[in-house]
Amino acid sequence: MVEEVSAGGVVVFGNAILLLKKFNGDWVLPKGRVEKNESLEEAALREVFEESGVRAEIIEYIGLVNYKFRNLKENKTINKTVHWFLMKSGSMDCTPQKKEGFVDALFVHIDKAENLVRYVDERNIIAKGIKMIVPRK
């Protein structure tokens, strides 16, 4: 089994969260592999910028998600760990990076973001991030 570590962000601007739309129509959070000699924080910020053009700053660590999937091309099982950070952006300007596989990038209202994303683990990370930024009533 191959171990893979990635990092990404729940990027907030006001009451909106950055989402990316893949070529297949799935909405996802920005994330990607941690490179050699790179910290989790550095990887998360780099991936957010590479995939969306958004410069963000980290507010705090949200948590990690772990899952397994099968890489059909290489016929290997991948054990993937993704570390998520709550981030803020000073602007809603974003540009999907086609070379990264994205056709759209949008800041979506926090009430809608959770329901738009394709994967349950990303929905859960968004919910955790929202709880960190929205004051409890």
C-alpha cells in the first residue's frame, strides 16, 4: 500500500467559502500533495494558490481526514491522509487553474457550500471550519 499525504484549505472570505469545480462537475475544496521538505502549512497555501489563484493566510488547523482508494492506472491501493486548514482571503478574486483540472472557482455562501461539495469528508471539514468561524448562539 502506498502512503500519500496532502494538505488543503477551507478558504473563507466574509461569509463565503472557496470551492473548485472539476472537469467532471464535482465541487471540491482545494488540496494537493505535500512536497519533499515542505510543511503541511506551506503545502496547503501553495495548493490553494496553484488551484485557484487565491492568496490566503492560515487561521488554524481544522483536522485530518484519512481514506483509501484504488489507483487503477498503477493498480495500487493508496492510503491518503489530508490535513485541512481554516484560511482567510483578502479578496474574492479567484481563477480556476485548467492545468490543475478545474473549470470553475467560486466563493459560495457558507449556507450552500456544504451541500455543493461531492465528498462527505469534505462536507464534514467545511462544517468543522464553519463552527470555528461562526460565533455560537
